[in-house]
Amino acid sequence: MHTIAIAGNPNCGKTSLFNNITGANYHVANYPGVTVEKKESKITHKGQEYNIVDLPGTYSLSPYSLEEVVARDYVVGEKPDVVVDVLDASNLERNLYMFVQFMELDVPVVMALNMMDVAKKRNISIDVKSLSQKLGVPIIETVARDNQGTSLLLDGIADFLATKRKDNNFRISYGQDIDTALDEMTPLVEKTNFLTDKYPARWVALKYLENDEQVHAQGALDVSTHKKLLDITDKLNKHLKSTLKITAENLIADYRYGFINSILKGVVFSEESSTNRLFWSDKIDMVLTHRLIGPLLMIAFLYGIYEFTFWASEYPVAWLDIVFQWLSGVIDVNLKDGLLKSLMISGIIDGVGGVLGFAPLILFMFFAIAIMEDSGYMARTAYMLDRVFRIFGLQGNSVVAYIVSGGIAGGCAVPGVMAARTIKGEKERLITILTAPFMPCGAKLPIYALIIAAFFDNNRSTIMLAITLISWLLALTVARVLGSFIIKEESSAFVMELPPYRMPTLKGLTIHAWERCWMYVRKAGTVILAISILLWVLMTFPALHDDDLKVFENKLTQVESKYSKVVILEANSDKEVVSEETIKFRKEINEIDNERAAAGLKHSVAGRVGQFFEPVSKYAGFDWKTNIALIGGIAAKEVVVSSLGTAYSMGEVDVEESSSLSESLVTKSGWTLANAFSMIIFILLYSPCFVTVVAIAKETGSWKWAGFTIVGYTLIAFIASVAVYQLMI
């Protein structure tokens, strides 16, 4: 089996090409020891098996980011049989930079010249045959978004692997000063076998001149050779700074681009007019990124996303609710009263079912977000908000972390916290990590949807947009406050590529939406299931004492003594049409059963914990049942919904008369608008889920900040909720 690694710059169509090759049949995991996502799939093409690995999107192989380190380590350590470098044909100069680095690393490369359609629209023509001859590698033209050229690419890879590969002898002249240093360093590396078990000797020398920290760390084990190479590097840098006022690292980058420009001469022809014609992307950006019009359109787009999401998911959510109620009814009829029946109905169906019931809403939300990402508009959102973020001591890369965390409802705080690694300024990076969890992530979305369905059903999109904007405002406000207590440093620069606008494909959107929705469903079926069962146990045990149970049994006996045996028999039958007296009997019995179930819940471990906090939490409008849900939400925010479902269903014994959780919040909990707004504010601000807390500790290198997000944010959330609730009652 041959291993094929697919590499490329962000926004070059690499992911679309990977999806075309593998379909939806691939495995998602993380690279060992890091949080960078790894996609891998095994395919068969013309009888030959291939293992396809999708490397992280990077602009180079220099270890400036975790993604670049992972990509380079995989290529060097795993030694794939061929690397498919995917290039944007409409922006060859920038894309060829990483290709040149692959060639210097002596890696077997096949080039996929993608986005040929965009190049043609921009009146850019490429002599592919001439380019292939100059670079000495096979080049296959593709249009990944339309699935054009995928089969030809696989054929090209097969031909490349079948041909015995020769050393590429790829060399770039970096000018007399650099070349002289390389000529001195390369023999020294070869003579001492210095890192040559991993890298070509000239490449090692080049990395020392580029001040590559990873190679320096590996080379430091051989103290003698390491010191000699550093001495040559320092001597060269002193000379270059005194003569050219530049470092070796910058000069090497300049020469690489010079080499690329020489390659492209006579290969790439652009037919732009003398009027400096604007491309469609540039014309659209004049409106969408306008200082005044852009933000207004962005808010309108967000509102449109929420309108679409609630409209599209309304019936599927209702259908799932009917399915779970039907399942409860089936179990109620076929199982005898007891712990197993309670576990199945209250612990699993009402707990996990409450979370799974929102899966259609999550799916459509991710579908809408995928449209923004695949079209190129998401990058414009970050670009526009950079100006605003600088007011609060942050910068544009913070916007990316916020969006990943759920800035457009539906993300996840864990990768959002990880995304802060790209921020160079320590102050900005730390503040971003601490405030990204305020975003309305996919785990919080079911909670908001539940409250909206209960109290704001006629203004769903408006309320969801308001929650999103309030999340951003709260996060930025906290960022500003935190910034005043952290040593100020010079703000770091923000650079973001604005990819050309593209029309998303239905296949790509569906794959992206399903991937994220499946992660939500899988979490509900594993983590949330386990926590729901644990909470059910805490809400069930210890059981009521025999003396307490006798009180309820006496009440039942007293009620039964008031009615005839005919009424009692009719009440216990399955007859739908019964007398008024029988209906009255059933009602009295159910009231006593509900009273007993509620007493049992109060007597349980969870009930006692909830009651312990109630004397204080009542000022925010939270009763002891709500307290149980909020405490469980520290483990995972979805648990808030499942806990409420379990808590309210455990006080309800008649499954046939049960209502949806959103209805229960109004009819059984006694919640008002004041409770609803207080709950929204608390969920916005209080402790992140435990997984996010661990990520914060890891990224900041301190449990002090992680602990602050649990204790500090929960305290802030409670104070804010009390203020809101007391003002509204």
C-alpha cells in the first residue's frame, strides 16, 4: 500500500480535493501529542491501494505555527511515497513557496494545479507543460470544487510511483554570501552525520541559517557540530546586517521568491487591461467590507442564518420530539414500575433525547456556517472586526478564535482556545484564550433553543441574534477589563489572506455540516449519556425512607376508599373513554404519585445539593432543580438540557400526559420571562465546560487561569443574573 500526503496552502481547495478522492469515507483523529486534526482514508484506484492523508493547510514548512510543525514532521518522519502539493493556479507565486521547500527537502512531489477555472476567469493562462519541465515534476490540472481532474490526478500519481525516481538535485543559488556559508556548512554536516538520518545535509545547513528553532533543538544534542554551525550563522548575519541591513533568514526568503519569479516568466501570462481591472472578488469586497455598509450586512447575514436555521429545523425537531415521546410511551407500557423503567425514561430518553432532539437545528446551523466558510465570507468577517477588536486590546487573529469558538453560533471553545496560538502578542493571546469561551458554542445552542422555544417562539431569530451580539459584547468587555491588569506590550501585526469568493458546492457543504453534526450526536451518545445516567443516579438515591413512603401509601389508600371498585378497575384499564368520576380518581392518584416523585428527588443527593444552593440562587431566579442542571453543565453544557429533562420528568409519572421540555419550563417549573433572561445571562458568562478548562490550562501553562474561568466567571455570571432577575420581577 502506498501512502499519499495531500498538502497545500489554506484556501487552495485542498480539502475539496481530499473529499473528492475519499468521499465521506475517512477517519478523523488528532496527530499524536497535539490537537491538530488528522484526516486519513484508504482507497483503491485501478486495483492499487492507497492510504490518503490530509495534512494541515500551511503557507510554508517553516515551524512558525503548530500546523507547519505537524505537516513537516509528518513528511520527514512518515516519509510518504508521494506528496501531492495542491496549488491555487490564480496565485502561483505565493503557492509555489511551499513547493520549493518540498523540493529542497528532497520529497517526491506531484503538483495538483487547482482552481484553473478561477485563473481563466482572471484571464490568467498557464503553460502547464513548460512549468512541469522547469520544475521537473508531474503537474495535473484540477478544479476540485467541480470534481474535475480527480481521476487524472490519481492516474498521474500511479504513473509517478511506477517510475523509478531519481534524485531531484534541486538547488537554488542564494547569492555569494549565503552560498559560501552553505558550502562551508554542508560538508561539516555530512562528515559528522549531523541529523542526516532525517534530513538532507544542505537542507540542515539552510535551516540553521533560517534560525529554525526545531532543527536547532534537535541539533543541540551534538554540542560540537551545533556550535560550529551557529558560529558560521552568527558570522554571516553580522556581515549581512552591516552590509545589506538584512538577516540571512529574510535574504533566503527573498531569493526563493526571486527563483519563483524566474520560473514563472514565460509560463504564466496575465491579460489584465491597462485600466487595472478589478476582479469580481475585489468588486464584491468594495461593498461587503465597506466601513459602514459591511458591518450592517454582516448583522443581516447573521439574522438570515438564524431565520434559515429555525425555519428549516422546526419540523425535524418536532418529529424527533414525537419519536422520543413515543419511545417513552412504549417503555412505560412494556416495563413494570421500578428503577429500570425510571432509568430508561427519565435518565436516558428524557436526558439524552432532550439533547439529540436539537440535532437538526445543529445540522442546519453548521450548514449555514459552511456556506460562509466555503464562499470566503468568513475571512472577511475577521478582517472587518479587526478594527473593532483593537479598541479592546485584541487583534484580527482573535476574531478567528472567537468565530471558531462559536462567534456565529455553533462552534466549539476547545479549538477556539487552540486557535489563539497564531497570535504573536502574549497579552493578546492570553486574553483571547480567556474570553473565547463566552461565545455561543454548539453545546450552548440547545439551551438557548430550549428557552427561545418556551418564551420567544415568535421572535426566535431576533433573540438568537441578540444572544450572539451580547456574547461578543460581554467577551470584549471582559477582554478590556482583563487587559488593564496585564502588563501592556506592543500590539502584534495582523495579516489574513482574503481568498476569492467561490460558489460553495452542495457536496462540500453537506460533508462539512454532517462532520460537525455527527460530532455533536456522538458526544450525546457517549459523554452526555454517561453524565445523564450519573445524574439520574444522583437524582434517585438515596430513596425515601419507609416512614415517608407509608405517608404516601396512606394517602393513596384514603383516595381509593372514596371510590367504588368499578371506578378503580376502570382507571387501571386501557380504556380511552371513561366516566368523569374515573377521570377525577386518576387525577388524584397522579397528584399523589407526582408528589411522591418530587419528594424522592428532593431527598436524593442531587436534590440536596440543589437545595443547599437555593437560598442564594433564588435571587437569580434559580430553584433547586435548575441548580442541579447548572452544576452538571460545568462538565458539559449539553447536560443542562438533559438534566432539566431528567429533573422535570422525574416528578411526572404519567407519560401519556407528558409535555415537551420547553412546555414544562412554563407549565411545571413556574418560570417567567425574568427566569428566562436570567438563565440566558448566566449561561453566557459562567464556567466553560471541563474540557475547555483543561485546554485553557494547557495553552496558558497554568491552572491559575483555568481556575479563574471556573470560579471567577461563575461569580460574575451569578452577579449579572441576579441583577437581571431583580430588575425584571
